[in-house]
Amino acid sequence: MSDSTPHPGPAAAGDAPVVVRLHGDGGLPWRPVSPRLRTARLTVLAGVVVPVLVISLLVAAFAWAWAWVAVGVVVLAAGTVAWVVTRQVTAISWAEAPEELVVRRGRLFRSMVSVPYGRLQYVDVQSGPLARRLGMATVELHTASPESGGRIPGLPTAEAEALRERLAARGESQRAGL
């Protein structure tokens, strides 16, 4: 594992974002997504697991004693998925380099997507009901090639809007050759 040192990032509206520099990261100022993304994903998990768990408990209590095995499996699976979700969310970060936006994710299976500003066609900011409730949005980068786009989930809404504006301006200037 790499050591990380927090550095203050540029001041945003309200909170200053955390910038993390890791060894072997190319010196980019990596910024993590909001910890509220973990809350959103765990809420969705609970919405799936709780009904299954309640049904398993009812069957085990009133109909079939071997259903207690199913209860144990559901609890074990839910705990494992919750642990994985927590680890995944903390592994998502992004950085604005001079010529590109870089998004990285994953711990076991790592991926790093680099989207040159000149290739950006448009930038979407999306926010579902749960994300809006938690004050988050997802920034989606679209290029001419479907494989080369990028996505940054779990940004605070104000930060997502500001990023969209910056990326749109950088994309226009790069395409104009400035």
C-alpha cells in the first residue's frame, strides 16, 4: 500500500476538497469522491437485503427450520457486499491534469481512464432522487468513442456543476486550438 498525505485543494463553495497525493501517481492532485456515495450505495443495498432477510426470517421461524441457513447466508452476503462497497467508494478519485481529466477506481481490479479535454463532446451532470437527497451528482464525460468516456460518481452537486463548466470551457479551448 502507498502512503498518502492530505493536501488542501482549491477552496470551493463551503468545503475545501481534500487532495491526496500517492506514490506513483504521476504527481497529480487526486481528489476523492464524497463519502456520502458510500451512504447512497449502502442504502440501495439495504433496500434489497432487508426484504429478502425478512422473508427468510419468516420462513425460518414459521415454516422450515433449515431456512435459518438462508438467513445466515443473507447476513453473510450482505456484510461482504457492504465491506466491498465501502472499499470501492474509497478507491474512486479523479484529477484535472493540464491536458486531460483522469479518473481512477478499484483496489483489486484497478482502472484509470484518461479523457483529453480536446476529445470531450459534452459533459452531463446527473442526479437521481437519492443522490439529490444526499447533495450529490455524477459527472459523465462523453467523447466520439463510447469506450473512451469517463464517469465520476458521488461529487457534491456544486462541485459537479463547477467541474462541468470547467471541462466544457477547456474542451472548447482545446478544440479551437488555443
